[in-house]
Amino acid sequence: MMEERDEEHQAGVVVAAPPKPPQQQPPPPLMSIPRPPVMLAAPQPPMMMVPIPQPPMHAPLVGQPPFMMTPQQMGMMQQQPQHQPMPPQMGRPIDMDDEPPSKRQRNEDQLMPEEAFLVRYPGPLHFYVLAPAYGEKPEWRLQGQQLSLTLLPTDPIAAVKNKICEMTGMPPAKQKLAWEGLYFKDNYSLAFYNVTPDAVIQLQVKERGGRKK
């Protein structure tokens, strides 16, 4: 072997080593583009499926034929008018002030002050007295007539009774006067009771044992 190598060396033959393959360089890194953040949506509650109730189906009874309407019956049902419900009527509450003045009850606390009434009605006051039909005392001449009187608003009720006594013969002690549910007392004036012009005062007979008004 040594001899063969020497012969090759001498012959000038140089055996070269095989060339190394070129080294591949790694590719340059790629530029990564940042992605926008992903917004996660809030979880939605699951939808619940509610079953819709179906109307019961009435099956015909065994042995019973199904109900059939004749054309005449269908025509009668179409001709019948449908009654529309009446809307509720909006009523207003009953107010006692809506009553006529003749039925309205008063008391002394609701009267106008006498001084203010005299300012409004300073002159003579003309009014009427309605007498009852009283046949137990014919001398009193009470036949349901209407008496016409004219007095001053400052005159007391006792003066009114004296006028009635002159016109009918009925004693003042047996007289009882009232107007709009308010009974008069002898020592108060017409202005105190706010007797307006053309007022109609009711004359009543004071029964025995009755309290004097």
C-alpha cells in the first residue's frame, strides 16, 4: 500500500477532496403586522321556547254525526246585528250646591254679615209671605194666600209678624216664619237673615207646646 501511494505521488496525480456544498443562509425574518384586538361579545342568555297552548280539539262522540249548519242557518247568523258594548258613561258627582235655592238648607254661620247686606240693599225691602190653608181657626183668614209686604231691612222679625197679624188676624205668638230652611227669631232683623227682594217667606202655625223660634 505504501508503495502504491508513493507511486501516485510521484506520478503527480493529486486527488482533491470533494467540494463542500454551499451553506444556505436562513431567510430574513418576516415583518409581523399587529392585529387589532378582538372584542368578545357578552354571552347572550339562551332563548327559552315557550310552547303556545293549542285549543282543545273536541272530537265528536262515537256514534254522533258532526254538527252541520244549513245555508239558511248561516244566513241568519250573518244577518244578526252584533251588539257593541256601550262605553261607560262618565258621570259627575252629585253636588248639593246644584239644588235649587228653595231646597237648599242654610244656617246662621253661612249668612252674609248684616253690615255688608245693608250696603248691598239699603232701601225698602219688598218680599212675600206665603200663608198656609188653615181651617181650624177661620178668624185667622189663612186660606193659602200670598201676602205682599214692604219693610226696611233693619226692621226686626217681630215687625213682620205684626204686619201679618194686621192682614190676617193671626196672633204673632202663633206665627212661625222660615226661609230656605232657616227659622227666624223675633229679635233679629231682615238684613241679618239676608232676606233678598221678592223672597217668599213661609208662614207656619206654631203648634201648642212647640219651641218659640
